[in-house]
Amino acid sequence: MDKCITIVLGSDDGKSMPKKHLGDTSQFLVYRVKEDGEYELVKKVKNIALEDEEEEKHGSSGKMKKIMSILPSVEVFVGRVLSPNFIKMSKSTEIQPVVVKRESVEECLQVIAENFHTIYSLIQKRKSGEREQVIPALE
């Protein structure tokens, strides 16, 4: 059976990732990335955390928890910039944050696929309880 990872990207238009925190985008694109480099869109999810003014602050733990609750099966959060919540996530959750410097969703997915084994390994460590505070920054 092929290994796969479930990732989420933030977008406002479904085609690009703006240079802002994942939690500040209007929608989340959930993809399944397979070991062989193939990927498929699983679903699009509206970012309801933006509707709560109190949750809008950068680095809000409430915002992070709300986003995690609407994306329960996601293993990797991908953003273009490192956020305070990515650092919190790396310390305390099973979710692996990853920063990818590409704007296009398509290019970002290709970079994730090219680094599949590194990311998969970090996810497996998290699932076994290891909280390595490694946040890959991929070009």
C-alpha cells in the first residue's frame, strides 16, 4: 500500500497561497499527497475562524484550536510564512507544520511531493510522541 500524507494549504483564490499566515486565508485546500508524487484535492473548507473577531489576532491559540477542529484528519499544515501558531503546533501537537516559499498551489504541491519522505518521517515521529521542533522551510 502506498504511503500518503494529508496536508492543508491556505488560499484565497484556490490557485495561489498568499504571503500571509495560513490562518488568515479565506479557505483551506486539503490534499492527499502520495509517496509516488501524485496528489489529489480532497476538499475545500471555509475558514470559519476568521468570522470570530477575537480569533483574528496573529498567534491566537483559540484561532489555532478552531482551525485544527475543522481540519481533524490533516497531518501537515503548509504556509508561506512561519507563524507563532506553527511554532506552538510543533511543540504540542501531532500536526507537522511546513513552510513552502512558493506562491502557486501547484508548485507547492510539487515541493511537498519532492520532500515526501522527510515530511512523512517527521509525521511518524510526532505520532509516536516525539515533538521535534523541526519546521521544514522548503524552496
